[in-house]
Amino acid sequence: MRKRFISLFAVFVIIIVAAAPAFASKDTSSDAETPHHVIDDNGKLSDKDRAALEKSAAKVYGTYGVDIFVYLSDDVIPHPQSAGEKIYDSKSYVNAAVIMMCDPDDTYVCAYGRASHIFTSDELDGICTLSEGQKGYRKIFSKFISEVGERLNALGVQPIPEERLLPRLVDDAELLDGDEEGKLLKKLDRISEDQQLDVVIVTKYSLDGKTSTQYADDFFDYNGYGFGQDHDGILLLIGMEDRDWAISTTGKGIDVFTDKGQQYMTDRFVPYLSNGEYYDSFVEFADLCDEFITRYDETGVALDYGDMSERKPSAFEFARSSIIGSIIVGLAVGFINAIILMRDLKSVSSQTDARTYTVQGSLKITTRSDLFLYNVVNRTARPSNDSNSSNSRGSSENNGSSTHYSSSGESHGGSSGHF
Amino acid sequence: MVDNLIEYKCPCCGGKIEFDSGLQKMKCPFCDTEFDVETLKNYDDILKSDKAAPNEMNWGKKPSGAWQDGETDNMSVYICDSCGGEIVCDDTTAATHCPFCGNPVIMAGKFTGELRPDCVIPFKLDKEAAKEAFARHLKGKRLLPKAFKTDNHIDEIKGVYVPFWLFDTDSNVQITYRATKVRAWSDSKYNYTDTRFYSVTRGGSVSFQNIPVDGCSKIPNDLTESLEPFDFSQAVDFQTAYLSGYLADKYDVSQEQCADIANARVRKSTETEFTSTVVGYSTVTPQSVNIKLSNGKAKYALLPVWLMTTTWNGRQYLFAMNGQTGKFVGDLPMDVGAFFKWFLGIAAAVSSALLLLSYIVYFDL
């Protein structure tokens, strides 16, 4: 009996020992996943305060996808911007953060990642001033967190999901029949998987009061489209209410689809939209995307305006233009030739001058004066290169992609119009 | 003092110009252009001299050759019923058809003429040469109706001395041009163009000799002008003997009427000659042209021309060959069917070749 008890105990001990690392590792991993929103070098916050602040910061992160840190230093912070950057970088899973730093002298608020595109420096100063007005660190920090939350709410910022939430074809405006929808979705999936760049088509009836560009950007961001860390992708949005179209590009998509490249694409697929041939238009769009990405991957350079002529036309395009071109050139050559033959029959023409009858050497110039009268200087302004607020990226001024930031702070390229 | 009271007009806008004592220059109050006083004086002188010399294009001396007694005795005149042409020939030559319109002619009697020709260029080329030239003229003309070639009776070619007025003159000219030189440059903000305006004057003279104008109304002027040039160094004094075997026409367009044609040609050539000496400018526009003709002389000459008329599809075609140089002229009828055959044939050939070529390039064959 005793022997039995010992062996049972031994088994129990072995199980415990064997399970301990598993528990331990689970424990540490969950520890690492929990963000420490509050870093208190000073020990000025009670545990209760810290817990309350952590909770409200986690709530903001959960709702808007923007993380919030507060850092209480016992020393003077010489470079707040870089100190904040260190905190931001140490939390590798975060791509948007607002950080408040307090040292014995001053308080600073800095934004990083996407958050730096959501808030202007004036807004950050405003948040800082408002929070500083509070008494005690707990109140300062809690005001700061609630203020950031309110502003994110006002801007309509949402968290960007890690995974794609919707299929690559969302036909809410019911422009395609079931068969077409299936074929197109298959095509988009194939292109996207092959190229590792999401090609998305979205049709909506109403754009909820947003501009087509805003709507396309937000739809892309908040539905988790895009491959990789940079969310590589392109989205075509159709808004039927005002007959809007918009393209939004993200990540690598910005480099692949330059402004001129997009202009070329829209010249090709928008006419179909105008005719109500939605399926043809979307297929054309998808094929063009495939072609643009392939070309970019092969050469490392985006298909740009100047390259369009180098692009090999499809057999149909080629046949159409070569037949029309050949006939026009042939008719022109034939006509010119016939006119030359016709002129062959004419040998009678009037003489209008007496050049042949000029007595050689009789030309004498006796008066020769070249009198300068006056001069007029005209000045016209040269067309200037407007520096506008949108940024650009790409090889040169004319061939690049202009970019802007969406409400989530993500950088997008794109274009829009009506059909 | 009087000089100061003279009113100058602005060369730029035509407004009355004033002296600006501050600038010590003449300044136009309307367009603000500034000028040196000297420049304006010179410009004014040019304008005045332009006005003082009106265009003169009068031909002076008239030819005054008269027939000597008995010289015209052996000459007969035929008159064409159809076109009214008067054909002169010596008694040994019988004209049966009018060389201008191809109709039969009738004998009118003895020749009576006003003026005796001053000179004549004798025929250098005979009828055979004219026939050959005609055959050559028809050769290689792909749009010529085939029947036109075969149906023609080139035996009807007639050698005719056609009356011409020959004009000699010295042309004295003064031309004022408005010329500009344009210079363009730019800095970082602006593009500039500097237009400098000049008043350019060229004066001088140029001589012309033996400008021929057809004095026969039966032959269109453009046809005889197409026969030019004649080599007048081979012209000889007129003798009735040269008419032997050939027909001749009497002038029926007077020297005065013909002078207009010569004037226009002299005027154009003079302008061209002088304008070619204005170089180095961006634009050159003549403002005033004064041409004065002096030492004008007109001669009455007979020039050798082989003439042939033929009627095709109800239309008359007149061909002529320079009897001295062999230059053959005359518009030919066109076969409309052949025109389209060539037009569409070449078009089809070129189109197919291009199409084939483009497919080869496209498919990298």
C-alpha cells in the first residue's frame, strides 16, 4: 500500500515537473503579449492607478488600433522624440502609438507610426496642454488617454485587422450576376496570390458622404486587405450613387501603379464603365494590374507613361491598329502617287518673274541702310512646379506616385473620377 | 530752328512724338517707345524719299521698223474662219489648216502690214524633230488615255513664227522694309523675347533684256511662257527669206497691252533680287516699294514655234515646241479610270506590304 502510494506520488511529481515548463512558458508568453502602457521609473503611481491607466489605454488600443504609452522618468529627458521612439520600437507589434513622457521639468507628447499621420503636431501640443492642466500624474495621464481616445473617435479611426476580413470582390451594388462574380473573384484571387499583392474590386451604392478616395482608402485599411507588413495592394472602388470610381494603392502597390500608370489604366477601363459594361471593365482592370505587377517584378521599374508605347498590345488591338494604319498610309501613298502621275500630264505654266532675263552683273546697290528703330522686350512667366501638399515617391518628378494619408494614418496612392 | 518744329510720327504706333527733356530723347506719349533724335530724322528722310518717288513703269521707245517697198510683195495672208487668226506666209507656202485651231483657212489676198519685225530667231529644228519630241512628250505618261496616243495625226504639226514683243529696261528701285531681329532667353522665373525693329532700305538698279511677251492672242500666254527661254544671242535681223516654208502670224496684241505683263515680271524679279540682299533678320516685310523703269525699249520679234492642235472628246488640245531649243509643252488629257486604277492599285500594294511587315514585327517571325 505504501509502495503504491509512493509510486503514485512519484508519478504525480513527474507530471508536475514535466508540466511546469509548459505552465511557465505560457506564463511568460502571456506576459510578453500584455503591453505595458505605463512605464513608471519614478514610482509615483500607485498600483491601483497603474492598473486603471493600463485598462483605459488597452481599451483605446482595442477600439482604434492606436496604442498609448505613458512614461514617467525620474531624470530629465534630453531628447523626448528619440526616447519615445525607443519605447515605440521596443513594442514591435505596434504600428501606431501616441506617447506621453514626463520628467521632473516638463511633459511631452509624441506620435509614431501611423499615428504621426493622424495627429498634427499642433494637435499633439493641444493634447499635452490640456492634460498638463490636471493635478497629479494619475489625472494627467488619464486625461491624456481619454483625450486621445476622443480625438480618434472624432476622426473615425479604427483598428487595422491583421487578417483580411472580406473577399477580394465585394459587389454590394449588385453590378455583376452570380456567374460573373464567381469568375471575377477567382481571377482576383489567382492574381493576388501569384503576385503577393491584393487586387480588390469593391462596388457600393452610396459612399456615406465620404469622398471616393477616402472611402476606398478606409475600405482597404479597415478590412485588412494587403499582403505583408506594408499591406501591398490595390483597390478599385465604384460608387454608383454619383457614378464615382477611385483607385487606392498601398505599400508596394504605390510603387507599381504610378500616377501616369493609373492614368493609362483608367483610360482603358473607365470607357467600359461608362457603357455599363461592368464585368468587362473589371476584367480589364484585373488584367492591367497583373501586367503592371509582372512588369515591375521583372524590371524593378514601374510601367510609366513613357513605357506605354513599349508595352506589347494585345493581338486584337494590334490587328485593329495595324489594319487601319496600313490602309490609311496605303491610301495616302496611292493618292500622292496618282497626283504625281497626274501632274506629269501638265507642262504648261505661267512665268511670273523675269529672272532669266536679268542682265548678268547689272545688279547695283547704291543705297543700303539698316536703321535700328526701337526694341520691345516681352516677359512671360515660366510654368512653375507647384509644391503641393501631397508627397510623391518614385524615380523622378514626372514618373512617380503621389501619396496621401488615410484616416487610419496609412499611406496610400491613388486616383479618382466619374464615369 | 525750323527742324525743331517738324512733327515726327512714332514708327511703332504712328502717334505724334515729343521730345522728352529729361531723357534727352524723343519719346512717344502713347506707346512710351524712346528714340534717338538722329534715328527719327533718318527714318523721316526715308519716308519722304519714298513719297517723292512714285512708281513709274513706263516703257519708252517704241519699235519703228517699217516695211521697205516691195518687201511684202511675195507674202500672202490667210484668215481662219473659225478663230479669226491671220496667217502670213510667202507665196511658195500654202496653208490649208489654221495652226491654232486646226480649221481650214481661206486665202485672203496680199499681205498688208503695219510693222516690220525687228528680229527673228530662225527655226533650228525641223518637222521630224518636232514629231519625235511629240512622241517623247506622250511617252511614259501613265494616265494618258491609250486611244489619244494611237488616234493622233502628228503630220498636222506646223512651223509658225509667233510674234513676240521683247522688252529691255533698267529698273531703278528703292525698297524700304520693316525688319525684326528676335532674341530669346530665360531665367528661373521668366521667358524673355527681345524684338528689335529696324527700318531697312535698299536702293539701286538692275537691268533686264529681252523679256518676251506673246503678241498673238490665238495662243494662250501660259503656253508661250512655258516655251521659254529662247536664246536671243542667235536672233538675227528680219529678212522675209526666213519665212520661206513656214507660216507667220501678225501681232494682234499691242505693245502697250503686253507691257503690263512684262512690268509685273520685272517688278517681281526686282523685289526678289533686292530682298535677297537683306540678310540677318528674323522677319523682313516690304513697307514701300518704288520701282522706276528707264531706258525702256521694245522690239518686235518673230520666234520659231512648232504648233499642233488636236481634238479629243470634244476638247481642243494645243501643243507647242520651241523651234530653237526643242522644249515641248502642252497639257494632255487624263484617263479618269487609269487615275483610280493607279491610286487604288498602289494603295492596295502599299497597305498589304505594311500589314505583312507589321505582322512580321509583331510576331517576331
